[in-house]
Amino acid sequence: MPERLPVPYGAFATLSPDGRQLLYTPHTRDFRTWKRYMGGMATDLWLVDLEKKTSRRVTDWQGTDTQPMWYGDRVYYLSDAGPAHRLNVWSWDPASGERRQLTHFTDDDVRFPGIGPGPDGKGRIVFQLGSGLHVLDLGSGQVRGIDVTIPGDRPTLMPRPVDASKFIQSWDISPSGARAIVSARGDAWTLPAKHGTPRNLTRTSGVAEREPSWSPDGKWIAWFSDASGEVELWLAPADGKGKPRQVTHLGPGFRSDARWSPDSRYIAFLDKTGAILLWDTKEEELRTIAKDPWNLSGPIDKGLSWSPDSRWFAYSLQEEDGVHVVHVYDVREGKDHRVTRGFFDAVAPVFDREGKYLFYRRTLHFSPWYSSLDTTFIYPRTERLIAVPLRADVPDPFAPKSDEEKPKKDEGRKDEKGDKDKKGKERGKKRAKKEKDGEDDGDKKNKKEEKKKDVEIEFDGIAERAVIVPVPPGDFGILGVNDKGNLLYVRQPVRGQGEPSKIVLLDLGDEKHEEKVLEKKASVFVLSADGRKMLVLGGGPARIRDAAPGKEGKPVVTDGMITRIDPRAEWREVFLDAWRIMRDFFYDPHMHGVDWNAVRKHYEAMLEDCVSRRDVGYVIREMIAELNVGHAYYFPAPEERGGGHELSVGMLGCDFELVDGAYRISRIYEGASWDADARGPLSRPGVDVHEGDWLLAVNGAPVDPAQAPWAAFVGLAGKTVTITVSKKPVLDEDARDVTVKLLGSEGELRFRAWVEHNRRYVEERTGGRVGYVYVPNTGIQGQNELVRQFYPQIRKPALVIDERWNGGGQIPTRFIEILDRPVINYWARRDGMDWPWPPDGHTGPKCMLINGLAGSGGDAFPAYFRKRGLGKLIGTRTWGGLVGISGNPGMIDGSRLAVPRFAYYDLDGTWGIEGHGVDPDIEVIDDPAKMMDGSDPQLDAAIEEMLKELEAHPFVPPGRPPYPDRSGMGVPEKDW
């Protein structure tokens, strides 16, 4: 088997010509989209003498030194230490220590160098620069470009068919629910609910049409298009007989979520700045209805609902005090009305279809869930559904009822009334029959006239008329009202519970107030304009069904969504879209001082040299890296990822070594004795396999020592197999068969073993006085690990919190709260030990281990730890990435960016941490020479610091005072 070199970890490396010395980088950031970086993850070159077991750091530039190449008596590497701070080729003389810059490029970075002797034997380095290849002649120092000609066709540039159904980005429904309308692969499509074929309405490779929506009268389709160079609102005849036309000219910025008014005259939509805009198709005028000062809530919470007469528009805004308030805008008068009074959040307003009620969600239910582990609590399911009568004469739909006896009237009048009632009932039966058969045109006309009636709203006292819809509280999503006046809504699970969302219906006239589940696993629905049908998303393929109890509906037809794309046109669209998305969503409108237009021009020119989608992805990565910011990520399109047929590999949770021609199990991994969930296949009760046993066969097939041991487990992940093991390296009568179930990954098992090794090491070195907690990230896993490891050790006199290699995640406010619970008092008890309060806090000294591979939430964690004065930070400076991400549009081919949208700054009004990291109080560098035997100098430094703190500043609990004498009047002054 390959033999591991005696360094703890590494990335790029080169050996000296005599093989005695290793020059390497402990890690790499070469594929990060972050130029001119000087944070804690910046790489240096380390030189290790493999015979003497010594090491030294040979570069100390705060930026990037990487990709060393040893040739002759000199070392060549890449560095951005030059005046242009672009990666260039540098050289270093191990004998004299001299460093020289050999190339001086200022517009692009040198990438992916390769070294060789060249024709004269003096050495050459070939490297990529921008979209071309260059060669550096080490003898003369000359650099020249290389002309590369690849003969033959370029099939990747030829127009080709694509199944657009795999790239659907938005969904909506036609006015009657006969079809769905979607955006897919940059085109607007309509799809049949049951019968027929998809139709591509636009067919534009170089343009992105987003979020198409159908007007309620069926005559028009609106979408957002960047055909003009910016994302604007466009309209097109639904019958396809006219050309689409641009109706807004707003300029830079993204727009989304168009909502037609019922009369098809108005289109309300959102701007990425938080503005709600209204386009009048008749007057061809644009107005701004409102702007959300926080701009945090999405379209579901905003509501964006029209009254049935198209006069009123309801929405929710988060006002400056942070509370969401429902507003109603009068389109006719141009006036805005505040419907709720603040204090509690009110979101997602929706009108009913008769103009009687407004429904919304409100935070109004408070019932705590108490932790079974500590003294904390949460408040889930805090929302109630609210119904507001729009006028004082509209009854409370849930008012109590009382049966009363009515006095008898005059007999003559009774007969006359009876005759009228009889005739009325007969007419009602005939009308019902005609309506069912679709023959009662007069009745339909009356219904249309009723819909045209103005909806009157009395705003005086409207907040006081609000009543709670009598269904259980919860966490809700979209609200809607169907054609029968029933309220539809999404019930969402408590986050972390793992339950699906569901769509339910409430008949307002049902005296039992029973919820009827329409969809057991769905999170989104869109009602047709007439309210009879609904498009359902989630829990399987999209489907159109009745907006009422009954059949769930069949999947919307997507077979046949084949479009033909021109790769070059689409690549340019994707590139420009990425540039626009970063421009419009980046937290700093000044783009960190970078000339973003010039950046576009520079990298757009490289598109002509791109011959594959991967090439385009590389150009986009290089472009966004110019912003010198963390969290600027590019996620490739499916066709970039490639990939072929892959087979799983089963794992035993152990290490192997090749001894005497067979594989011997050298180590079996498992967690602590109390980690019942950290047992591998070989650690389960009754499994007779031990360290030192040889693995000889799997399912009867001998293990081939000429191959890696894992070759015997290909395709067996998660499978139950029979392994043959022995205390000898040969198959004979002493070999024994053992049945085990293989793992698909050993990651969790090895992680648990590593954590337990560190915990046990700290315990042994400190006589049990210091505990150890490892936090791998600030996401759910890191939260679970903190809780799992912290509470069993809260009575330790001191704690080491290790967050090295922390992968980030959430902002770790809660993490700090758990660690920062000082004792406030004690409670004396007659029997048993006194209670410290709070009982779930740690009272002694603490410190935190950090390094350059900890970032994002792993930057915030030590920063907050220091601000709360919880202890010293030990190790090396962290990554320095605290401009966070919160979502943004993607590109039409499935690729997307992560745009940094919010940036950390300190209470003193200065930017902090981003691009630099969090500095340690005690710097301890991972010197590879000190780690060759498995030692951890940073952990040793933390142990030493905690032992010092326990001597100098231990927590000493107060002694219980003598029991008080209360036999006299009052309480002694000393006990006040």
C-alpha cells in the first residue's frame, strides 16, 4: 500500500532532486474564487527534511504562495506578492534564500503551471494565463504565448437539443387551470394539465424569460426578460399572434413575482430593492406602491393579493420597528391604508372572492416547548389565521349561533308565503339543473354583474373587527380562497421535525371547523383565476387538480419539452446574467471599488475562446473572484459536472496494512464507550474481528493483495456480507466467517474516534479537570455536537472549545449563549447538593482553538467568544469570511452564484474580520516537525493555558451560609 509521508496534511508538493526534502503547502485555496486574499487561509511554503525530521516555513508573504516546483537547485512557485498582486511565477534559492519574481503579468493570474526540462535542458514552465497558454524559458527568462490549433469539428459549439423539463425555474397556472405556464431553460412554456403537448412560446437561446404569468382574461402573458440587457417586464398576446413588447424601462435591477389584477388591467410586481411596483396596461403607467425598509420577507409573506373588483391591493411590509403590518392600497385613489396596528406580525394577506373578508397570518399564539436537556425553551407554531370583515355590516363568519322559536303569522299570509316558497323552490331546482347543464346564461350574466360590483372597505375600526379563524395554531405558508369561498392554506412543520408540509381546506360554513387535507406532502399551491383549479408543487411532480377535496390530479405533462439551444448564445447569456446578478445583489453597490463594467469587458472577451461549458464556468469564477470577497461561489451547471457510472464501496470502519502478502486490520475505529451510535461493523456485539486479524475473503472471494483492499467491497455499501478473517495471513482451517453490514461512509465513525481521542487526551493530561468539546461547523451538525459534548462536561473546572476546521453555517449566536451562562446564585436544599443557577452553564475558565481553515460562522464563533470575554483564542488566524449569503436568482442552465449580500461591521463603525480573519491571543503554528508523531501542539498549548487558569482564576463556589435565625422580627440586614 502507499506509504504516508510524515506530515500531518498537505496539498501541493514537490520533492528535491535527491528525494530528501519535501516542499509543500499544508492546504490549498487555489480553487477559491477570491483574488488578492490575505486572510488566515493564505498559504505558505514549508520545507521538510524527511531524514532529519525537521521543518521550516520558507515564505512569509501574507498573501498566496502556492504550487511549488523543484527543478535543479531552485524552486519555482506562484505568488501574488508582486506590485500588481496577480499570481505570477517566482523563484526561490534554497541555498541563499533569494526570491525573485520571474513574470510580471498585471491583468490576469498565472494558473496551473507545469515544469519540464525543455529542449535545451535548462527548464521550461508552461502555464495558463487568461484564456491562453504561455511558456517561460528558465534559461533566458523569456515568456511567449503558445498558439494551439486543434483540428476538426467542435461539436460542443454546434446547436443541439436540450430537454428543458430538467431546468424548470418557475410555475404558474392558466386562468381556467387547463394548462400550467413555466420558465424553463430561459424560455416561457405552457404545459397541459392532462392532454396535449408542451409549447415553447419564446425560443431564445441568448435571452432569459423568467416567471411567465397568464392574465385572468386569458389574452396576455407577462414575463420578465433581459432581452434589452436588463430585466424588464414584457407582455405578449397569449394566442402567439403578436410580438412580445417591453413595457418597463427601469434599468439595472432584478424584478419578479408578477400578480395580475382580476380585470387583467394591472400587474403588481416586486423589485429586488424591496419595492412593490404597479404597471397599468391601459394607461401604460408605472407607479410605486410601497417599499419594504427591511427587504427580508419573500412574496409568500408579502401576500400581494387583489380584491375581486381590482380596486384594492393587499400586501404586508416589515416596517422600521421590525413588525410586519398588512396594508391595503386603493388603486383608484392612489391611497395606502394600514390595516393592522403592529405589535404582532401580520403577513400574507388574501382577499376572499366576494369582497367580504381579508385573511392573513398573525403571530398570536404563545405556548412554550421546554427543553428536556437544559432550562431553555422555544415558541413554535406561533401563528393564528385571522379573518377581517371588510365592513361593519359583514358578519363575523364564526359568530356563535342560537336556535330560536319564531312566532306564527297570519294563516292567509302563511298560505300566500307558502305558495311563493313553493314556486321559489321550483324555480331554484330548475336553475340548479340549468347551471349544472351549463344552460343558465342569465344566471351567469348575473354572476358576472355581481363580480363587477365595487368592493367597499370601511377602514375605521378594521383592526378591531379581526377575528381568529377557529383552527389550531401553527406555522403557515401560502393562503388562498377557492371559487366556493373556502380558505386554503399550507401547514408547515416545526423546523427540524422532518415532517412534510401539507395543504388543507377550511369551509367557513362548517360549524365543526374541520380541516380537510387536500395534499399530504406539498408546500406550494397556485390558484387559477377562477379559483376552481390549483397547481400543486412539492411531494412529487407538479400537478393541477380541483381546488377542493377529491382526486389529487395527474402530473402536468412535461414530456416533449425539447428545445434547441445555440451554445455560444446561451453561454453569453449565462455569463451576462452572472455579471448582472452579482452587480444587483452584492451588498456593496460600489463593488468593493472594482470597476465592474471593466471587469465584464475583460472577461467577456474570453468567451470567444470557450469551447465547453466548463470553460465558461472557469471564466465566471475568475470574474467574480475580482471582488476580493469570501462567499462568492459559483455552482456549475449539470453538464459541467460530467460524471459517469459510479459504484458504491462498502466500508468496515478500519485501517489496513499489507503484511506477509495479505491485508491486516491495523485499527478499528469507534467512538467512546458511551457512544452507542458510533459503532462500526466490526465493533458490534458478537462480531469476532479484532485489530491484528487478516482479511482474507469477502463473500467467499479471496481478497487480491495486488489491488486495494476496498476493491473487494465495490458495489456493497449498506449490504450485509460475509468476511473471512484469521489470525494468520493464509486461508486454512483456522479462518472464520463473520457476517457484517457494511457502511457507505466511514466519515462519521472516524470523526467520533478523533473527537474521543482528543477528549481522552485532554482528560489524561489534566487529571480529569479539563473537558474538550469539538464544534465542526455552525450548522445543525455543529449545534448537535456542541450540545452533545458540552452538557456532559459542564461540571468540569475548565473547558477547551475546539473549532479548528469549522465549516461555518449559521450565525452562532445561540452557541455563545450556551457557553455564556455564569452562575447567578445557588439554591440551598435540605437533602442533596445545592443547585447552582442556572444549572446548565459552565462556570470555569475556557479557551478556544482556531485556525485558518475555520471560517464564516467559524469566524463569527471566536469573534463572539472574544467579545463576551469567555477566554483566550489559541492557534492561528481564521479564514476571514463574514460577508454572508442569503439567496439570489440562478442562471437558466442550472448554474448559480452565491452572492455575498450582508457584511459584518463592528460597534465602533468599522468593517471587521472579512478578508483578514480573527487573530489568536496565543499564536501556535502547526509546525509539521512537531506533528510527525501525531502530536497536536495547538491542543497542548490549550491544555497548558487551562491549567494555568485553573491555578490563577479557578471558579470557587460560595460556601452555604449558616441557616438563618428568623425567630425575631424581620430579616437581619446582612441577608437583605
